Amino acid sequence: MIERASTAPPQAGTLSVVEKIGYSVGDLAANLIFQTLLTFLAFFYTDVFGIPAATAATIIFIVGMLGAFVFTPIVGVLADRTTTRWGKFRPWILWTAVPFGVLSLLAFSTPDLGAQGKVIYAGATYTLLALVYAANNLPYAALSGVLTGSMAERNSLSAYRFVAVMVAQFIIQVLLLPLVLILGGGDKVQGFQNTMLLFACLGTILFLVTFFTTRERIVPTQEQKSTIAQDLSDLARNRPWLVMLALTILVFVGLALKGGMYVYYFKYYLDEAALAAFLDGIGFNGFIAGLNRVLTGIGLTSFQWPEDAPTSALSLFNAGGIILMIIGIGFSKRLADRFGKRNVFGAALFVSTLFLLVFHFYSPRAIGPVFVSQILHGFFYGITIPLLWAMIADVADWSEWKNGRRATAIIFSAMMCGLKVGLSVGGALVAGILAYVGYEAGGAVQSPETVSGIRLAVSVLCSAPFLLCVALLFLYEIDKQAETRIERELQARRLGMEAAA
């Protein structure tokens, strides 16, 4: 019933830097694709592949729900019951490395199949990619719970992991479209295919690096047997898990809502002339012009940065936020080791949310304060990023501590479902809010009521899910003291089982 360690000393071993980096590059590989799907799949289907917008939205929604409620739970159940000489979760990363790369390339290819053929092709390739993504990413996430039993080491591991995630996010949100234009010589179709070929090859290699550089140390005993009904019963009675599920949904509702509303805030609320003056004033336009002179001077294609001020400023705004998130991640482990994950997560999330709320009070010409608020929001939010997934791994420990059974993957699968539900709800809220405030699609200007609604959404409404998360944490009982007790008692149990074996 209880898990034991492998031949390595259980929980006591510190993960090497090589293993932490090896683990983290797996998320870099996955997020090169995931962030592209999240940010550009609709654009690719409509503007590159030529699928009608309503049809593209239907494909994305249906496959998203399949991923959340079918593929992810099935993989969770199967992964927890996988037994190989490589462990439970590492084999899934090995098995899916090549299919993930191949399907990523196929999903962003543009065969000439006619209108109906394109829809069938898009639906089939996206469905297969979503299935392989679940089979890869869920075991990858669960792997963090069995590499070490040390909660402090998990803090460090999560920090490494999410620096890699932020690097991928920066590449996709800031550099993907310029990269598409450069690699395609101005042809978006060819550019997407060449870019995804690059990502697919790189991702396959990085997944293999993760497989070969990691080792599972928390290994179940042969005696541990549990049914799916027992696993689900354990979840239903696991209050920290229930809190984390609700918190995960709310976090990703907030992220999707925030990310979806920024483009409208920049296009319709902030003053375009003030944005252009700001970009000139900080020397950014001059930097892009100088970079292009260098590139064309050595015979390369120029860097295709967006030319209109709102789009250019939004890209720089996102880049600044991501860079400060990476810096914030660097402070996460030290703070969590001292004060506990729950307290640091709640405090940092609360402060970061304050810098969202202030967007409601800025005038359309207050470009400097908008950017300062974004980078401060990014810094404090960055502190929370590694802690969410480290806390979920702690919930798996709590379940084992309470019930004598460990079902790491099914706990993570529920959180992955929460993530996908949150993103879907948040994305739907963007469209719903815009409809409610009378947004006119494609309009050069919007009514004062619509603009006011956009300002309210990007500040107060985006902040509400995060503030609810802070409140929920008062129900989360794994504080610093509980972390220490659970880790100590589980280590003692595993040592006892090792001695008995």
C-alpha cells in the first residue's frame, strides 16, 4: 500500500543541475507547440489554411473538450498503471517524442484538399495532436512528483521548468510571426511549415533529452493496488486537491481573459499617437530599423516587426511582461523554501493582481504607466508560476500520507482538465464580454460604452478570478509546517519499507 524508494536514498537526494535542466527542456519542447496552438491556431486555420472562422472555432472547441474530458483522464489512469524498467511516466515521453513532432508538422501543413477536405484534415490532425499532447504532457507533469520526494527540490525543479516555459512563450508571442515571415521569405504558408518543421525537430530532440537525463525515484511497491473507483474516491475526499482544482480553473480563466482582452485595450482604448510617440521615445523603432540595416546588409531577410503602433506596442508590452516573469521565477524557490508555497503564492498573486486593477484608472495617453504596471505585474506573477505545479505535486504527497496510496498522474490529470476548462471558459468570456458591451467587429472606432467595457474587462474583470484564488488559499491546509511534516513522515515510511524489502 505504501510506496518505497528505489535503490537511491529516498527523498534525501538533491537533483543535479543536469537533471533539472534535462527535465525543464521537455516543457520548452511542449510549449513551442502548445503556445502556438493557443495563440495562432485560429489565425492559421482562417488566414493561412482558408477554413471559415465558424468552422475553425467549432473544430478548436470540440477537440479542446475531447482533450480535457476524454484524452487527459484516460492517460492519467493508464499512466498510473504503467510499469516498465524506466518507471511509470518517463516511457510516455519516449513513446510520444517522434509522433508529437510529426503531428505538429502535419497540423500546420496546408495540403490542397478542397473546402470539405481541409475541414476533415484539420479536424483529424488536431485531434491526433491533442491526443498525443495529452499522452506526452500529463506524464511529463506527473514526473515532477516522482523525481524527488523533497518539497524544496520540487520548488527548484519547478523554477527551472517554468523558465523554459517562459522562453517558449516569448518565442511564440513575440517572435513567431517575424520568424514565419523570415523562414517563408514573406510567404506565410511556407513560413508556417518551415517554422513548425524547426519546432518539431527541436522538440523531438528535447523530449529525448528529458527521457535520458531524468530518473524516477518514488517507486510504488508491488503490493500497492488500487482501483479507479478508489482513486476517484481518494480525490473526492482530498480537500487540498479540490482547492487546487478550483484554483487552477480560476487562474487559467484569468490568464485567458487577460490575454484575450489586451489587443482590444491597445487598439481601441490607448491613444495611437501616444503609443507611436512612446515607441519613438524609448528608441525602439530606431532599434528595429538598425537591426534591419544589419540583416539586409549581410544578405538576410529583414526582421518583420509589426509596423502599426498598437500592434507593435502590444508585442513589446507582452515581451516586457514575459522577461519580468522569468526574473520573478528566479525568486520563487528561495521565498517558498522560507515561507511555504501557499503563503508565497497567495501574496505574490495578490500583489500582481493590484497591478492589473490599476489599468482601470489610466488615461488613454498614460502609456508609460501602462508598461510599468505590466512589468511589475509580470514580476510578481512570475513568482507564482512554478508554485502552482509544485503545490499539485504536494497534493499527491498529501493523498499518499492520508490514504496510503499514491495516484500521481490522476491528480495531475484533473489539474490538466482544470487548465483546459479555464482556458476555454476564459476565451469564451472574451467573446461574451465584447458582445455584451456592443463591440463592432472590424470597426475603426467603437462606441464610448464599448471602450469603457473593454477598460473594465482588462482590469477589474480580469482581476476577479485571481482575487478569488487568493481567497481560496485560506482553505488550503498544506502550509510550510504541513509540508515539513508530510515530507518527514513519508520519508520515514519509505525508509521502513526499504528496510523491510
